[in-house]
Amino acid sequence: MLLVHGAWHTGSAWDGVAEALRKLGVPVAVAELHRGSLAADIAAAETALNRIDGAGPVVACGHSYGGTVITGLPPEKITHLVYLAAPMPDVGESSLALLSGAPPTDLFAHVVGDLEGITTIDPAAAGELFHSHLHDEQRTVHAAALVAQSMAAGYEPITSAAWHTRPSTFVVCTDDRVVHPDLQRRLSKRATHTVTWDSDHGAFASHEADTVELLSRLATNPG
């Protein structure tokens, strides 16, 4: 199982899901992104995938921007792609182009910095923006783990799309304030399967048990 985080996050976002999957006997690798370009982030995810013990092809799950990253992975190394409130770009599309073509959300009202350079998320708004379904204390923990993000990768178009040749599941999060649910529903039509959760953007936390159940099931039966 490969877990890929989104923009402004780190691999620690997946700690709860990764621990639960490992307890179920699922080998897990967590990618660390923010390498400065989309190509570098895809390479980092592939390196993490290659470290999985005894790995043949694996299930890859991308949250938010991580969906663009898993899209660019070599399809022969993937058995199933899972898009968790994530862009699912086709060749020539970028993460930010998909977002800009959708109804606006609260995201860019809380981005601090140059949209052509390095940005952060306003710490006073981050918890509610990403994790509105969590309790205050949990929101604070997740918001404190956010890091600065180069925006360059978000503008770069994908050059290959593994979902054309591999099965996929799109998880639509209906109370997402970052990736508009209408965009998610539109992109989900590209996927083999669609799941809908009444979730905020950070479904890996607010719907941790559901995420673990979905991923562990696909690890056993990826078709």
C-alpha cells in the first residue's frame, strides 16, 4: 500500500491509517513530497513504493494533490488507484487548472504567500478548512503539522495517467471546503468505482476507519 499526502501536508497525515493497515498485515509505504516539482514528487512516490517489502504492484492512495502524483506513477507498479478528495487529472491537465475550472472553495482565501512561489495556510483557519468534522483538539494537532508548499508542482501538467489502464476508486467528500464536491463528482466519472462520504477534506482523519476498511479491502481484492 502506497499512501501519498496532499499539498501543505506531510506523510504524518497518514499515521493513523498507516498504523491500522500494518496491524491488519498490509505492507505500507508513505511518500514524502514537496520536492519542488511534480516530476520530483512522482519520483519520490515511486521510490517509496519500491521500498515496500516484497512488493509487486500495489494499491496507491492519493489525498488531495497526492491524487495527481499517483496518476503519474508507472501503471505496471499499480493494482488500483484511490483518489481521496483528490484531483484525477488526464494527460495535459494540472492540479490547479482543475481547481480553477471548478466552483470556488474557501481554500485560496486562506493561502498566505505568492501563488507563483512558496505558500502556507493561515494557521488560524487551517483546522476548520481541512478538518471541520474533527474536534478542536484534533484540528489543532493536524493544523500544526502543515508545512510551506511550493506552488510550482500545482501548475505542472501530468504527462501520463495510470488510471487509463488500471482500476480506480474515487472517494467524493461532500463537505469538502478545499476541493469542491462538484469537481469531485465530475472527476469521479473517470474512475472505475465511486464512494461518497459525508466528510471534510481531511477524510484520512475524520473517516479514518472508513479509509482503512476501503484500503485494506482493495489490498486483498484490487479489481
